[in-house]
Amino acid sequence: MPLYLDYSSTTPVKNEVFELMKRLFIDDFGNSGSRTHLHGSKAKEEVGKAREIISSLFECEPLEVIFTSGATESNNIAILGLQKYGKSEKKTHIITSAIEHKAVLEPIQYLEKNGFEVTYIKPNKRGRIEAHQVTEVLKESTLLVSIMHVNNETGIIQPIEEIADELKNHKAFFHVDASQSFGKLNQPLKNKRIDMISISGHKIYGPKGIGTLITRDRDYKRLPLQPIIHGGGQERGLRPGTLPVPLVAGLGLAAKLISEDKSWWNDCKKIKDEAVKSFNQLDISINGDQEFCMPHILNISFKEYDSEALIVMIKNDLSVSNGSACTSSSYEPSHVLKAMGLEDDVIKSAIRLSWSSEINFDFIKTLNQYSSS
């Protein structure tokens, strides 16, 4: 098999997580909503453990952790769930960035077609927005500010703490898509001015099909979110449906394990430093400000190479991507790199490498061999 270098797309499940899930699938398989017998009680206990773990990492209350199928659903609830409130309060202005994941942009575009006004902030050429850009477009009618923590294509860390500070005297809700940062860069997500946070399990060595939406109460009042699907009272009535207990427990354990891995950042950074050092001998451009970049993501353009052609050329040795997995089946030039104002040839030749802290350095030699041949 090729060496896997697409960890920003998805990660393998940790052995400890798999073993826990296996027990809950086969032995302790009860429904956490079944209150009349021990099987249900044991399942509910596992859900409670996961909720406690995740709430402790965000420094929020356990009831503020809403389990969903993943960050895409969490984003949809956070955005579409405010539609009724926004219209009733005549707050119909939304601020977001032009580099958000489609799971944020498309729900916002839906609201835009239904009477909401949207301001799309563009980053600089290094892939970063500035907090003052949010302040400059804030209105009295601003309902929501939705800015991702880490961009999934470039790895650039956005200034969510600074944006939270700028919003202290405004009532707009602040939502952060933290799919690429949670577990790896937790501290900024503890900021109490962030109202809603979306995460996915499969980005942190947990299972696919599970995530959370953090919904921090404001002034001891619940956020005015409406469910976008109906059919039960689970998750404070916001996300109905039987909880997938093995996935919930797997997410909790995966979050605990990666948050406790104190060497992850430095180990990944060593790999990146070695890769950048090696690639500097080639005709390349590294896309995004590396001063504000995650250590396990590198967006790089090999000039004179079309990214699709390069990916096909190396597919037997390396598994890489040229953008979000959600849009790769019908490739279009990256909307993220376009928003950064990069040249067309740089955009068309860009690929994303993303790794774990445990891989070896062989992929650098392989890419160098292809690029020099």
C-alpha cells in the first residue's frame, strides 16, 4: 500500500479506541435511552463519560456538548438553527470567511438565498484573516460570525481568540469550525466568548460518523437554536435520534488520548522542517504563512506540474490530495487558494500533504525523486 499522507482528510482509529468500540458493539450494546434495565444504564454511563471528557477539554458544561454525526451536521445546526431567531429579531447579517469549508459556506449560502445578507472576508496572500476585518464589517443586525480555527487545505491557524475579543461588546453569536484543530490546539477553544464549536471524531484518530457541537449557554440561557431534524428529545431536543454509543465513547477516548499526547506537535514539526528543508532545493512555493501553521499540514506547489497529474504519477507510492476530500471527486481549483489571491499556475499545481507524528521520512525522498525526474 502507498504511504498515507492525507491525515487532514481522515485518520486511522487508535487501537484503544477500536477495542472500546468493539466491546460496546458486541457485549455492552444497550441503548442509552433505555432507562428500565441495566443494559441501558451501562450505555448511558459510557455516553456520560464521553460527555465529561469532551466538556473538560472545552471547559464547558457537559450538557453543552451535543453529539452529532460529525462537523458537517454540527455546522448546519449552528448556522441553520439560528434562522428563525435571526428573522424574528431582524438580525439577518452573517460574517464568515471566503476560505471556510463547504460545510459552512453552503448552509450560509442557503440562508443568503433566503433573505440573509452575508459578508465574506478574504484572507491575505498568506492565508490568514485579521480580527479587525471582522470588526470593520460588524453591524447592529449581525446575527452570526462563523470563522474556522484551522484551514483544512493550508493548515493556517486563524486568530479566533482575537476575534472573540473583538466581539466582547457585540451580541452576535460566534461559531468556530474546529475540525482540524481540536485535540491538537485546544487552548484557544476554551475562550468563553466562542458560543459554538464543531468537531469530528475521524480527524483525531476516532471513528467516522460522530462529532459534537459545543453550545455554550449565554448568561445562563440556552442559545436560541432550533433543530434541523425532528423526531425525538435527545441531546436537549436539538439533535434527535438514538445515540450511537460505541461511536460516542470512541470519540471521547480519542479526544482524551490525543489531548494527552504532549509530543505530537513537536514530532510533527520535525517532519515538516525536514520536508521543507528538502523541498527547498526544488522549484516550489509553500502556500500559507508557516509562522501560523499547524505542524502536520503542508500545502505546496510543484511548479510546472499539474496537481492532478502529479497525484496520479505518485499514487502507487503516496496517498495525497489537492484539497478537501468533500470536493475531490469533481475537482475544481481550490476556492481557498483562489481567495488568497494566488496565481493560477500555483493553484493548479498545489497539493496538500498531511501526516501523523508516527510516520517516517521516506515520503520526502519519494517526492524528490518524482519531482527531479
